[in-house]
Amino acid sequence: MRRWRKALTVTPQYVIVRPTYVAVFESKVVGFCALQIEGTDALLDHLWVLPSFMGRGVGRALFEHAETIARASGAVRLRMVGDPHAESFYSRMGAVVYGRESADMDGQKRLLPLLEKAL
């Protein structure tokens, strides 16, 4: 995780310039998502849910909210670079794999799914 700290850290400046939303349960942040809008494309830059809240609809609610915001911003496609373990979640949300991106970790070959969903 230390090696990924820079890529995974969400700064106040990041939130100021990108649509970012949190899911809250009993005053506790249990997930969040963030978008980058680039013309007619939107990138789901982050979608994270606390493990103890997975399977409760939090991820679905965040994904659907991201879709709504992307559409309202003029995007016609939502793209994401997924973790291999999240590929089935994004597939259930209607996204399809259009490629794979190499992201080797500790000398181990790892391919991240590139997904998209028409809005």
C-alpha cells in the first residue's frame, strides 16, 4: 500500500476539481466515488467501499450516482480501470471489458481490466 499511496491519496485539491461523493451510514463514511469528466467520456477514477459494507448495495448506489452525474455532464460513455477482483462487480453494473492494462506488482504480472459502459 505504501507504494500506491500517491495514486490512492485523494487530496482536497482533487475533490475541488472532480465530482466526488461519499456514502454514509450512521455518520460513518463507508464508501466514495470520484469522476473525471473529459468531453463525452467520463472516467470513474475511484469507487471504494469498506469491506464490511460490500454486498449491501453501497457500491451499486455509488456507481449509479456516478452514471447520473456523468450523463448530466454530457458524457455518453463511462470508463473505468478496474481491479481484477472488481471486474465482476462492474460487469453486473453493465460495463464491458474492452482491453487490459499491464500493472505488474512486485515482479508479478498483473492485468487490470479496462471497462466501459454506454450512458
